[in-house]
Amino acid sequence: MPEMIYREKILAALEGHRGEFARFESDLRHQYGVYGRALDEFLSIDGRLLIEKLEQTPSPGAVPTGEFFGAASFVIPFGKDWGNHEQSRAWAYETLIGRTTFAADGSQIIPTKDYSVPVAAVQVGWFENRHTTGGAYVKDARFEVLAPAEVMVRSGGDTDFSEQVVHRRRYGMEIDAIRSYMTATAAKRVDPASPPVVFFDSLLVISFAELLPEEMRGFYIGEIISLLDTSRATGIPVVGYIDKSFARDIVNMLQSSLELEESPRIHDSGLFASLMKWGDRTPLFRCERQGILARYGEQWQHGIGFLYLKTASDAPPSRLDVPMWVYERGLLDYVVDTVRAEVIVGNGYPYPIEAADATAVLTSRDREMFYSIFQEFARSEQLDLHMARKAISKAHRRQ
């Protein structure tokens, strides 16, 4: 197949914007410099006065917990320096032995206009590892089909399929898998000092829902609140994990408390990238983000904490969201060590999430097989299914 991207044309187009890229980089360095110095200034403020000011500020972004004042720093060192990877894996093994971890993840097949009958599918997989010497673990999956009536929506004078409906089903199935695991596990009794740790491949503060229509927004908020309620009721911590976070809660806290210039281009993780070694973390902060948290109700509007954890030496720290009850019950260090250990096992990314993703993922070949099976089903049911000529032409060209 001939090469259809032109290196010289791309370079010439980029060259035309050289000044804009240079100005962007210079402005970014300046803003990080201002806010980096603000970290030290923030530490010098009297703790009582600081809390009073932040509590009186509507949606200050973040509020320090007692852990911050105990550490008297924005970085809590991990304190371990291994000579080789074998030593780090040995630490991970000793940390995880006897601890159970769980994760669920999903994948979907979006409906396509290539077929006259719209159909979609969602698969959610989960992985439980009890970290026993015998290697006991559970992998399983659930597969659901969305029929035409579920994926078709009215839009003005037109009728079209909705990808949002498919994403909504996937999100609901992922959270349902986690809730079901927590409930079933709690029924067998959980040791409150060493409970399972559940990994959620997203944050617990779902600001993305603010961009959705009200009905969709209400669904996502209801699901995340249900997850938080189940976590607290069962005593099983849930960790929302994002390895590349663009959250700005610390930035907004600094801006609110020190009256700094606004800095829309910088993020929390960039502030700490050069201050941390592998395994270091920030103290826990309570999330007080503007917007979506106002919909979380009295129990959870102020009930989610977060911290940043350095999980790769050559990248900014990852963000962990945890319910505040985890900190209040003295389980935070237990949970963070579990995350560190699973990151080592996963070579830079928590292994339970990787394993759940591998169980759930639907590849392009899987999609082709799904539609092949769907065509067989349509023939057996005498459905009037046909494929668009454009799709047939594409398939022939790409062979």
C-alpha cells in the first residue's frame, strides 16, 4: 500500500507555527516557575489560618488533611532505594502476599452505518488476585448486546445511533462488576485491617459528566455514588487510578490561597514531577473541585481525597482518588503500598487493571468476528441485513 503521509509537507506546516510553539513553551515554563515557588510559600502559612481561608473560599480546589500538616511538605518520601529490579519485585511480593486486589475494565463495539441493522456490544472483564503462594486468581467476563431500540435516538428531524448509550452501558457494567465483587466478598467477612483493594480505571471525581446532557449526567453521578456507598459499607477501599492526570486541584488551591495569576495551562502532576523519586507521594488532600461535586450529596461532596504517586522515574506522578473514609480508618498507607507493589508487578502500571483490560478488550479481529456472527444470525432469523457499498469498497481496497 503506498505511503499517504508526506513528511516534507508536515515539517513545512509545523515550521509555519514555530513561533507559536516557542511562546507556548516559554509561557508554560514561566507558569510552572511561579507555582513551583508558591509551594514553598504555601508551607509557610499558619495551618489554622490556612484552613479557615480555604474553608471560606467557594470550591478552592483542594484542602489539606492532617497528613499534610504532619508531613510539613508536599512530598512524602518512599524511603526505599533498590539496587536492581529483582529487589523491587521481592519487596512487591512480600507486600502483596495474602492481600487481595481486584479490577474491572470494559470494551465496546460501537454501532456502524456500514450495516442496515444497528447493533452494539459491550464486554466487561474482571481480575481478582488473592496473592496466595499457590497463585489463586479469577478472570471472567460478561458480554451484552445492545439491540436497535437501545442504540437509536432521535436528533432533530433525524434518527441516528448514539455512541453515548454504548459508553453508558459499559460504565454501568464496570461499576456493577465492582459493586457485585465488594458485596459478595463482604458477605464472606473482610478483615478490616487488611481488606481487598479495588482498582477503578478512572477518577472518583467525574468532571467529564459535566459535559453530558442532564439525563446522562444523572446516570453517571448515581453510579459513582453507588460505588462509593458500597465501598464504605463493605469496608473495601476503591482507588481511582489515572497515570496521566490533567487535574488542577492543587493549582487552584495555590491560586485561591495566595491570590496568584491564573494559570490555565499547568497541571498538578507537572508541579511535582521534578520533586519526586519513584515511590514518593504527596500527602492526602480533600478534593473541593468546582462543579460536579456539588451533585454528590452531603455524604460525598466533601468525602473524596486524592494524592499524587510517582510510579515512573521518567514521567509525572499518577493520581489516586480514594474515599476519605480510607484515611480516617488508618488504611491509606496500606492502600498506597498495595498500589506501589502492583505497579512494580505491572512494570509501570497496576497489574490488576492491565489484567482486567486484557480480559475485556475487543480487538479489530474480534469486531470482525462479531459482525460475521451477526450476519449468520441475521440470515437464520431472515432479517433484511445488508452492507453499505462504501464499506464493501473499502474492504476490497485494503486487502
